Amino acid sequence: MLELISAARRRKRPPTHQLFDVVTLEFRVGLLDIDLNMHLNNAKYLKFMDRSRLEHAVVTGLLNRMVDARCNAVVANTEIAYIRELRPYQQFQLHTRILGWDDKYVYYDQRFESLRKLHTHALLRVANVYGGKSVSPQTVQEMTGMNLQSPALPEYVEQWKRLLQSKKRLTEAD
């Protein structure tokens, strides 16, 4: 809750980063963040990722523009690869960036690193909401006055999108 209050207070500050810049935050694994296996609990990864996306939105000016436009962003899908564990008291950096968007979603890349080694990699796709309905990222660009064009999405994002389409068809068949 304190993080939300802090973000709300800082949202009107001038941006220090561009929308497609990598924003890095430093963290340390606390005792309340670990599970029975003595490493960072998988649910805590999502908490750190939420916090970092919020900070990305603050420092790029996106949060202020979204609030002014009365737009929301909600996570639609997450894919996480746990590569190396993060142990109690271990320091790590979380690198967050927007990769781009398509006609429906904004795609984020988030990487947990410690001592310059990748520990966890996550992809997220986020839907934009206005007035209780989903709106395209390009519409949000226009509503917020940013008016940026998306770079081409990396091939690994395109492959992930195809996988999600296959999963959707499978669930629709049931």
C-alpha cells in the first residue's frame, strides 16, 4: 500500500526515462519472502514484478498520463522461467521494459539478475481498460498524448502469442 501512495505522490514528476527504456530496481530477498525450500517464493516474484512495473510507469510518465486519461492496465498473461534460485538476503536487480504492443496487448519483459547472472525471466502481456472495456494500446497512446508507434515485437514474443492462441483454441473446444 505504501508503494501505491508513493507512486501516486511521484506520478506528476517529470519523466526520467523514455517509454522503451529499461528501468532497474534493486531488491534483497527477505526472510518473509522465502518458502520451505529456502529460496524466493514463486508468489513473491509476482509482487516484485508488480512493484517494478509500477515504478516503470512512474519514471516514464506513463502512470500520470494513464490516470489523467482514466485508463487502467491489467495483466492478462504471465510466463515465467525460473533459471536460478534467489536465496535469503541475496541482492538482485529487476530489469523491466516494454517490448511493444500489438492491436490488443502491451508486452513487458522482466528479468531478475544477481551478480550479472540471469535468475528468472518473465514475459507479460497487459490489457488496457477504459470505462470497463478493453481498448487497444494504440487508442491509449492517442488518449494519453504519447502517440508512439510500437517497435516490432521480438520473435520469442510472437512464438508466445502463437502458444497462447493454441491454448485458447484448446479451452474453447472443451
